[in-house]
Amino acid sequence: MMAPTTDVLRVEDLSVAFQTRGGLVRALDRVGFTVGAGQTMALVGESGSGKSVTAYAVMGLLETAGRVTGGRAFLGQTDLLATPPRTMARIRGRRIAMIFQNPRAALNPIRAVGKQIADVLLRHGGATRSNARDRAIEALRAVGIPDPARRAKAYPFELSGGMCQRVMIAIAVAARPDLLIADEPTTGLDVTTQAVVMDLIGAMARGSGMATILITHDLALAAERANRIAVMHAGHMVEEADTATLLARPRHPYTARLIAATPTAAGSLASLQSVPGGLPDLRQADRLHCRYAGRCERRQDACDAVLTMRPAAPGHAVACWNPL
Amino acid sequence: MTSTSTINATVSHIRFVLGENPVTLGAAMLFAAFLVMAAAGGVLAPYDPLASDTMRALQAPTWQHWFGTDQLGRDILSRVIVAARVDIGIALASVTLVFAAGGLAGLAAGFFGGWVDAVIGRIADNIMAFPLFILAMGIVAALGNTIPNIVLATAIINFPLYARVARAETMTRREAGFVDAARLSGHRDGALLLTQVLPNIMPIMVVQMSLTMGYAILNAAGLSFIGLGVRPPTAEWGIMVAEGASFIVSGEWWIALFPGATLMLAVFCFNLLGDGLRDIVDPRRRT
Amino acid sequence: MRAVLLRLAGALPTLCGVVVVTFLLTRVLPGDTATYFAGPTASAESIAQIKASLGLDRPLPEQFWRYGVALVHGDLGMSLTTGQPVRAEIIARLPASAELTLCALILAIGIAVPLGVAAAVRQGSWIDHICRVVATAGVSLPVFFTGLLLVYVFYFRLGWMPAPLGRLDAFATPPHAVTGFFLIDALLARDLVTARAALAQIVLPATTLALFALAPIARITRASMLAVLGSEFIRTARASGLSGPTVVVTYALRNALLPVVTVLGMVFSFLLGANVLVEKVFAWPGIGSYAVEALIASDFAPVQGFVLTMAVLYVLLNLGIDLLNRAIDPRARRGA
């Protein structure tokens, strides 16, 4: 293998469907990617593209209407998708952890934040009843919260959004997981806090060799923070490459559109292009062919064939019949 | 606004909800049956509900007397049927009264705000400070032991509920802006209330009525049970249960059972119907 | 502590309102007390005399002042039928009512909260359907009727329960009064026989009341559990791998209890009213049956005293609910 690092998570052919009133929605179709130790992989796409569904499926937290219809997700040697729920509950928090957007709502409103960290430590981290409090305070200190002994007694409504996200990170990394999934971790935070939170996640990952999946709609954020980027569209993975390659030489028309639509320090707002069209209806029977075709200006007859990811260059895969 | 298409849409929506929800349909049919009993009780009853016949006293249900006879030999089935008019009448009268009074008070409070709102809110709070059934007892005891006073007491204890719902609805409508639009085009307050706000809060108030009908019947029957309001020999479900109470311990179950079960069924029917109507008018609050 | 005092002060206007309403019920409404006291054959002269002796001929503000002064001295008037001061009789009978209502409340919460939780956790299962039927049917039950049904089945048919004749049967002696609650007093006296007898008497009336109070509690528990289980912090708790019981009890239930506690105010309003009916059915010697007896005899002072007592109790209960809410919810604690 080329990669110098070992794979922490390897997702293969993951498919997920939701049973809805309008019929079966194929939310994910044969999604695959890998994340190496100490690496940050960004899943980028519009809302509804399946980024979060991918994360929830891997975590075993799909809501009851959702069902994994195929694929494997190896965490080390364990296929998470074949793991029974009770065992999954022991893996979550201990080997994979997750943080969410809107941190204040993601914390229990009537439990002191120190206790919420202690709950996780007691469950996974080997803390005992007598030292859980001290270790929770340690964890708060580790995420850079000033005066952690006092803050441990605070409730989420008494802390700022940025503070709450630090608490979330403390909860997530409490048991030193191998993989952290960060689902839009900076949405709703102000710009300076965003940077601080992302720096903190990066520092945590470097310190422990933890792999990170960064889920975001913000390509600029992904470009700044991730080693690799996977672009998702309508439940398909359309392109995956290391960050520099993807930005410099996108092969999929949708990636190119996304890059064009992302404001950069160099570009001006005037040159900003939005991605035309909307997401396709996913309720139709097996949509194994390209789901971007309806929005694509490079569409041709070949696009009606079954779509798969194909290598475009070493370490660069694209799912397109007529790539750039 | 009310073109045939919107009426058709409403009808199809109601049909959809009823089709989805056979329980509501059943409750509606049962409700109709109770209304018929209340309207035509005298015709439906097989015997004179007041005619006593001591030779036939305390008979268990037979083919002649489906529900048996009471301690005076009166036919219980006939009495249960005739009582529907008294019970449903009291409930309807009190609910209509509080619908008008509470609705108007809430409308005024929500529309004018300020001291009107403060005074009405204070009155409602004062009523709510009492356990409601006990307040009703106190009111009937003070005003005198008559049916109109039972109606009044039941209306008073429901007043806060109606006033609050009407007030909240009025305030949302007022904030919706079309009232301001109408005011700018030269309508006066009174006209605005009646033409713009009132029709809009009607559906939710009607739901409120059907939701409180059951409670109103329970309340009236409870007052009669403890000897307030309706007096013997008038047939009324609460009194009939009270009369049957002393026979329960000696095993004559039918005297209390049939009026009690009918009362329960009526209340159950109103509650189901209220829930169903709420689903039709306000699907968001569905639980 | 300061918060408790503040809340108490906040309840004062409500208490004043209660006193004013009770006064209005006694004096101002058309029911003519004096005519009543004088009896049907009284002359106009004797009615006037009675009016003067009761102070009913004075101007209203003065009457209200006297009423208030009497209340402050704990004077609720005299009962005509028993010749006893109303206050003494209400105090003597209050423990019986309180014991019954509390037993019913504990029973109702003990069944309704787990039922509502189970229904929400297993949404759409048979237990969820049971919960929904209970919630709708429970509020439709006329308590006086369910009480009689229970008596018929468990006393007359099965013979499992004693006759519905008060707190203890005629041959038992009540335990030495410490709390006034027979169950507790008998246990304090280590008198297991009496405790058993008292328990046997209270089971049916308490069950009757509990069946009635169950419905709103189960309904709101289910609804608020469903809302909480769908919230973001529960997702976090699951993502952190916390165990099922921790997620459901420590995280979800404690949050879901906030609306349940709020609804208890309404449940108390129902319970105190239904208590009157149940006391009549089971010949329970509490203040409810006292008021009913007085009502039938048209003896007004006990009825007014009863209404006032219940209203004051209700205000205090609501105060307790408010404090309980603050104990559970840190936002309410720090916000105020």
C-alpha cells in the first residue's frame, strides 16, 4: 500500500435507505472511503447529500426509519455494520466519538457539564466514582477551558457556544477514541471561535494519533483543515483525492462547480458562482447511474450506465463518465 | 376567499382524517345517537320514566326491562334515555355560555391588551387558583341549588380555559398583520374584531368546546351525585348512580351500572370527538 | 431559602384573590343567608334581627374587614348542624383527606410515569397503545362510578376488600395520633394489625382516585419523553455510548419530568375535586364528606370554610410544584 499510515476506518459500498410515506428513499448508494491514523478526511457536500447519514450509519445511530442495505465499515478489524447494538454502544464513545453542530443543544440542559464528562469517563475511560470528578475537570482543562473546577459545575445555558463546543470535544475525546467524527462542528459559531475550535480538534488529533472525519458544507474549511477531501452529491461519492490535488485539478464537474462557488481570499464575491439545479428525487427505483446528470452541462449518453468510482490518477478517484 | 375549491379541499381533508381515523368516525356516530336520545328521549323510552311500581321494584335486567328496575320499580332504561336531555342539555348550555363569555373576553384581552387584558387575566387567574370542582360546589351552594346555577358554575370554572385560548389565538392573528391592513383601510375596532378576528379564531374555539363537553358533563353529574342541582325524582345520570350506590353493597348492581356506564360512554365519546376535531382543525397539535 | 420566601410572597396576591372570591360567594351573591338561618316560617322582623347579629346589615367593605379579621384569627364560623367551630372540624378531618389523596397521587405517579416512559421508548408497541387507551379512557371516568364498580367487584363479588365504610372498621381502634395518617401512625406504634386494616380500607378509594389521576400524567409523560428522546442531547448521549438506562433515565427522563411536574398542578385540581366524590362513595371521614353533609343540610359556614381551605391548600401545592421545578431545572434556579 502507498499510504504510510494504517487505516483506522475503511468504508466499502455503504448503502442506506429510508422508509418514508412517499416510498423508499435511497439516501446512500455504494459510498466508500478510508481514513488513516492522524489524518483528517473531509466529507463535503450540500445539505441532503448524505454526509451526516454516512456518519450516523457508521455510528449505528440511524433513526428507526433508516436501514443499512449494504456495505461494510471496518474500524480496525471490526465491521461496525455487522456489530450488534449492545456491542456498538460499547464501541461508541470509546473507539469512535462524534461532535455535532449547535453544541448548546447537543448537551444535556439540566446536567452540569462536568457530570456529563464524568458519565462518559465512568462508562469508557476507566474512571472510578471517586476520581471521575477530578478527571472531568482535567478533561475540561485539556480543552482549554479556564477555571475548569468552577466551570465543571456550570450548565450549558451558562456557557458560550464556543465553550459548549469545547465541552463537547472534551466529552468526545474523553475515552481517547481512534476516530472522531465532527459533524459541522463550527456551524453557528462566530468566526474567531470557529478557528479556535478547529485548532483544538487538530491539536487533539495530533496528540493522540486520532483520525478525524470532518463533515462540512464549507469547502474552504475542508481545504484549510483536511488532508483528504471526499465530495458527496445526492448520496453518491463523486470524487476523492488529497486536498491539494482536488482543489488544483478537480475531475468531477460538481467538484469544479463547488470550488467555483467557494469564496477564497483571492477571489471576489463578484466571481462567485452558485451550483445550478437542485438535488434529484431519490425515491425512484435503484438509481445506480449518475445522480448529477440532471444538473450537469457535460452530460452525454454514456451517463445512463451504472456509475462506479474509478481511479483518475494515483490516490484520486472520480465517479464520472465524462470527467474534466 | 371561500370558493368552492377551498370548501371541497376542506371536505376532502375531513374525509381523509375520518378515513384515517375510524375512531373519530365512531365517536361522531355515537355523538349523533346521544343527540337523538336527548332530542327524542320521551318517544324512545319504552316506559314512563317516573312511573313507580312497587310490585316490580329492584328487578334485575329482563326482556321486559332491559336495564332492570330501581327501588321504586321504575324502568331504568327509560330513565337513562330520558336523562340524556338533562345531562347533555346542562353540558351544552354551559359550554355555549362559556364559549360566548370566555371567547369574547379572550378576544377583547388579546385585541386591546393593556388594562383590559390585565383585568381579564386577573379574573381568570383567580378562578384557576381554586380546585375547579370545589369552586363549582361553592358557587352552587352560594347561588342556590338549581339547574341554571349548575350551568353557570360549570361555565365559570371553564372560563379561564376559553379566555386563554381565545386570547392566544387573537394575538397570533393580530400579529399576522391582516388586522393592521384592515385598520389602515378604515375599519373600526369593533368591526375589525367581528369581521376579521372572530371568524379566524372560531375553528379552534369549536374544538375547545368539544374538548370541554365531556368535562362539563362529568362536572354536572358529579354535582348531582353529591346532591346539588338536579333533584329526585328527575332522571339524571349522576343522581341515578347516587341512588344505586346504596344497593351496590347488597349486590343490586344494575341500578348504578347502566346510568354510570352511559355517562362514561358519553364523556368518552365527547373526548374522542374533541381529539378528532382537533386533528382536523389543527393537525400540528396531534399527539 | 430566599427563593422559597420570594415565591411565598409571590403567592400572596393569589391568596388574597382566593379570600375575596370566597367572601363574595358568602356575602354578595343572591343566596340569602339570613333567611336561611331564620328558617322557612320566620317573620321579616326575625330575619332582620339575624341579619344584624351576623353583621349582614353593615356596608360591604366593613363586612369584608370583619371577614378578614376573623380569618386572620382562624375563625371560619360555626357549623349549624354540629354546633362545632368549623376550623376545629376541618383540622380534625384534614388528615383523612390528605392521606387518601397522597396515597392516590403516589399510586398514580408510580404507574403513570413508567407507563408513559415505556410507551415513548417503545413507540407503536402494545404498551404504547395501552398507554394511549388509558390516557383517553382515564379522563372519561366518572370517579364516583368507578368507585362503585370497584366496590361491587372487590367487596361484594370477590370479598377481597372490606366494606366501604371509612378509614377503619367499627371494631378497630384508631392508632394514637402523631401525623393523623392512620397508616403511618399504626406503623409508628408498631401495630401491624391496625396498619393492615387501615391499608385494606384505603386501597379501593385510593385506587379509584389514582385511576382518574393516571390519565393526564401518563399522557404528558409519554408526549414529553417522545419530545426529549428526539432531541439533540440524547443523540449526543447515544453517540457517547452511554448505556441504555443512563440515556433513558438520567438523560431523558429527568428532562421529561419538567412538563410532568408542571401538569401536576392541574392533576391536583382534579384530585382535590374528585376527592369529594370518592369520600362520599366510601364514607371516608375527610373534609370532602364533611362539606357534602353540610351542603345537603344547607349549612353554609362549613361549605365556605371547606372551599377556602381547599383553595389555600391548592395555592400551597402549586407553590410546592414551583419549588420542585426549580429543584430539577437549573435554568429556573438561576434565571429568577
